[in-house]
Amino acid sequence: FFFFKDTATTEIYTRSIVGSVRCVQETVARVFQHYVNIGKYDVVLLGKLAIDDSSEQTAQILSGLLNASLATNANKITFNKTGDIDVSQEGDQGVEQVKLLTKPAIIS
């Protein structure tokens, strides 16, 4: 899991959080919320495997807790000079382009 702020990158190794104990998605999201609030990160990249048993709820919950923009099933991420983030998002209807305008942006 990566947290980005301008040119700084912080990688959080979550084995100690999740480990072999089954965690509730909201608990993991609240831990990440704490990191984002302290670090004032602009972008959070989350995977879906091993974080919440592939249910992909943690990113959505984190987005709600932070009132942040969200893109799931990201295929390609482009950071524009204007500060916007363009994300190609895979779905049932194919690839869709999403523009994330607010920060922090949650991408999974």
C-alpha cells in the first residue's frame, strides 16, 4: 500500500495489521485514514488481494471516511501537470476514463 505526497512516497507494510487475523474492512480503512490524516497524502494506492479477502471494500470505505475521490479497478494512472489524475478503470462495459479532481485520491 502506497501513500503519495508530492514527490515523497511512503510504503506501508500491513502484515502486522492484517497478519493471519481476519480484520474487518472498516478497521483496516480507519488505520489507513489515520496515516493519510497525519501525512497529508495526495494519493493512496491500494490493492484488493490480502487486504480484505478480495471483497474490495477497504478502498471504498476509506474514500468515504476521507471524503476523497475514488477509482476502483484501475488499469492505467496518469498524473497531469494541472494536478488532476486520469485513471483508466476496467469494468463490465470495457475501459472507462475517470478524472479524479479532489485530493486525497484513493485508487485501487
